[in-house]
Amino acid sequence: MLRTGHQRRANAKVCAGPPQTTTLDSTVVHVHSFGPVVHASSRALVLGSMPGKASLLANQYYAHPRNAFWRIMGELLEFEASAPYEERLQFLIRKRIALWDVLKSCTRESSLDSGIVDSSRVPNDFVTLLSEHLGISAVFFNGAKAESSFTKLVAPSLPSNIRLDLYRLPSTSPANASVPYERKLEEWSSVVRAT
């Protein structure tokens, strides 16, 4: 059963192996996401759509220097956003927050979510992830594309014993500059409250 609440306002499994990209022509590439960052104690799952070019090159979630994700999480969880990547992941795990992307692979024309070719979207295996981590009860989408991809490609295949509350948060992408940082910070605090 999925419940949607649109919010408009250690021993971790870190499977972020090297991503693969295939250039189809000079502007279109087929990309593959990272594995999940998750622990047996995880309660909240933050989902992006697909890592952008900077993240794929760095082999790190939210690596674009102007993406507000790590700044927001650092402020909410009281760690330095500039800490080494592995330390930042451990802060999330200690606070029972898992991290992944909705899409396993897709073709896109740019780093932006708007560049994702909808017909090329292949979702990650959420049935396995959520069956192995039954403590996850809340899913937070980092923007509208993550939410719409999950709703269309993942939700219909989830077994009835998996119960989730779903929340769309404002994207932390620098492309979402119309939403002030303070508002993003306020809305993203719901992730911490869910754990």
C-alpha cells in the first residue's frame, strides 16, 4: 500500500560501483546509476532520478558543487558538507537514511532531468531492496522526475506487504533555483523527522 503526502514546502551496504555510459551521438548518452547506500537500520529512503554528469564522473551521489543536497543534509544532521564523501555517507547511515536513484539506466540528452528520454527509463530493483529492508517506511523524492518515474515504473510492481509513505521534496539541483535555499531546508527537514 502506498500513501502519498506531497510536501510542497556501522555496517552500510554501499554499492556505488563505477557507472557506465555509452555515447549514442555527440549529445545523447545512455547512463547507468549507482548502487544503493542502505543499512539494515534504514527508515527513510531518499531517491533521485539519475545521477548527473558531475556525479557520474566523480562516482558520487550529488557531486555537482552547486547541488544543495549535501549542504542541506549537513545542516540538518550537523556535519560538514565538505567532509570526505565516505564520511557523509556514514552520517546518513547513522541517521537511518538510505540513498538511491529510481532509475537503473536511461538515455538522456543532458545532465538535467528534463533531458531524460522517458521511453528509455529502466527502474532499479525496488522489490528486492524494500523486501530486504522492511524498516524503510518513508520515501522522499528529490524532485518531480524521481517521483513521476517511481509512480509509473516502480509502484505498480510493489507487493502489497510493502507499505510506504511517499513525499516529493523540492529538487536540490542547481537547475531548481526558483525555490529559495531556506524553503528547501525547511521541507527537507521532514526526512530527518521520519527517522
